[in-house]
Amino acid sequence: MSPTVKPASRASARIADWRSRTEAAAVELTDVTFGYDAWLTLAAGALGCAPLAPMIRRWTVAIDALIIAGLMLFMASVLFTWRGVRMMTAPVIRFWRGTPGSARRS
């Protein structure tokens, strides 16, 4: 009769065999672990791509709308500031480059 092999030793024998084959093939074994940041990213992706409750869906729409409104507000401020500064500096630049009469638009 053959002796019975415990499942743990059978598994460890398989792992040792696998490691010997991979080491022979010059493959480096590394331990892959995930930190809290990876799990939080996965959770945020799950909530963002597949909202399960109507309340979560409403909140995601509200957050998206808030972000877009903020971006539009910021870009409108940048645009109006840029145009205002450009209107004020254009005559000064024309004055510096030419004569005082060239400050007027023709």
C-alpha cells in the first residue's frame, strides 16, 4: 500500500515543481499586492460605471454637472480676462512700436 499524501504537501510539491520550471525558463516570480489606493480606485470605478441605485445615479449626474459648470465658469473668466487685457494692451503695444498717431485704429 502506498502512503497517503496530505493535500498540503501535494500542493507544495506542485508549487515547487512549477517554481523549478519557471526558474529554469528565467522567469522571475514576484509577489503582487494591492494597496488601499488600488482598492479605492476599483471601488470608485465600480460605483462610477454601474450605479446600482437610482439615488447614486442622481448623485453622479449632479457631480458631473457641477464639474462641467465649474469648468465653464473658469474658462469664461479666463476668456473675458484675456479679451479685456488684449483690448487694453493693443493700443499700448502699437504706440511702442510706432508713432503716437499709430495708436489709433485706421
